[in-house]
Amino acid sequence: MSDQLIFTYVIDGDDFTRAGEASSSVKNKLKMIGVDSDVIRRVAIAMYEGEINMVIHANGGVITVTISDTDITMVLADSGPGIPDIDKAMQEGYSTAREEVRSLGFGAGMGLPNMKRYTDEMHIDTVLGTGTTITMKVNL
Amino acid sequence: MTIREIQEALDAQFLYGEELAELDADFVFSADMMSDVLAFGSKCSVLMTGLCNPQVVRTAEMLDIVCIIFVRGKMPDEHMLTLAMDKGIAILATEHYMFTACGILYEHGLRGGA
Ligand SMILES: Nc1ncnc2c1ncn2[C@@H]1O[C@H](COP(=O)(O)OP(=O)(O)O)[C@@H](O)[C@H]1O
Ligand SMILES: [Mg+2]
């Protein structure tokens, strides 16, 4: 393992307006490093969906992004309510989001499926009442 | 079609980005649900929507979209315009409703992204 870059972001669970700032920052960093634009788009979309989920479902959390020679790994950890049924949550269209969230353009139940669609690996660790950690990897 | 041609076809107003007017924009995605845009709009360069909040600009940013069209006379606030400026995304506003605006652009040869 040679050069590795690690970035950490604390996501505010109370500010929907600022959701996406971390994903935007990562996008800029990857652009500066000269990562392929298709890869950047996939990372940005997956992380943005995860970041939004943290805000609307889990009252915020911490995102750690590691860039290595071979891949970009995103770990999204929150102390929210956890996900009772992962299979159900992964279905397109399944959402427990409140009406208020829908009126903001989210809560279509496409977030987790999108995260899976745009990444090469995705793993969900969740404990009810304790929190959720989602790990996603995009190969370089 | 260029962003300028889109603006003229829709009788739209440039709220930001006239300097981007000569950019080409060939594929459009129209939706009010941003997750749908994120799921299916990744090949598109234009986002048309009736939703008006900062996450619309963020969504466009993630997808490398070059132009957002707000329909039904929706007006983004200062914060959204600053964000668009920062990201280099042109912002148009038209009085047309979504269906009509889509129809006009389709007639002009624009298509949805595959
Ligand atoms: N970090 C999380 N913490 C708790 N529940 C979550 C989290 N992420 C997703 N979920 C649950 O999974 C469901 C599906 O998520 P998603 O596909 O992103 O759709 P949406 O966010 O539109 O509801 C959510 O409605 C929610 O019930
Ligand atoms: Mg979601």
C-alpha cells in the first residue's frame, strides 16, 4: 500500500440545506487529483445519496473517504435508528421518509438502490437503536 | 442545441450563466424527485424541474449537468444562484408548465437521456 488519502466529514443532521457539501468537496478533490470523470460521477452520486440519507433518516453522522491506488472507499457511519429490514430498504420505491422530505425532492426510495447501482461494492451494517454503517467501494 | 437556443425556445430568462450560453446541451431529464434524477439522469446535460431548493443545484452538480431549467415561474433564491455560480451551472426560468416546456424542447430535437 503506497499513497493513501483520507478525508473525514461530520454531517449535520439538522441542516437539509447543507446536505451534499461533503459530497461536493470529495468531488472537487477527485477532480483535482485527476480521477476519471465517470468514476467521479459514480462516487459523487453514491456518496450524495448516502449523505442525504444520514440527514433525513439518522440525524447526521460521519463520512470517511479513502482514496488508494486501486479504489475509493466511502464509509458512512451514523448513530440513527438503524434499518429493520435491509432487503426491504434496498427495494426501489421503498421509503419511510416523511411527506416533508418528499416535498424537498427526496424520499422516492431510490437512494440505497442508487448507491448499489453506482458502486462496485456496498455493504450495510446496522443495529436497531444503535446505528448504521454503510461501506461503498468504487474501483479505479 | 445550445443553452441559448433552449432559452429562446422556452421564452426563458437567464438567472445565471449567460456566458455558458454557447454550450451544447442535447439530453434533458425532467423530474421533481431528485432521486429519480440521480438514478436515471446520469447521461443528461440539462435538468428541467418544478422543484426549487438548493438540493436541485447539488443534484445537478453531482451529475455534471450544465443547465437547470425551472418551470412554472419558479424562482431560485440568492443562495441557490450563488451555488450555481460556484459550480458553473446555467440557470433558466420559464413560465411554461413542465409538459409544455418538454414538448417545446422535444419539437426542437432534444431528447431524454437513454
Ligand atoms: N442511514 C439510515 N438510517 C436509518 N434508516 C435508513 C438509513 N438509510 C436508509 N434508511 C431506510 O431505508 C429506506 C430506503 O432508503 P432509500 O432507498 O435511500 O430511500 P429514501 O431515502 O428515499 O427513503 C429509508 O426510507 C429508511 O427507512
Ligand atoms: Mg435516500
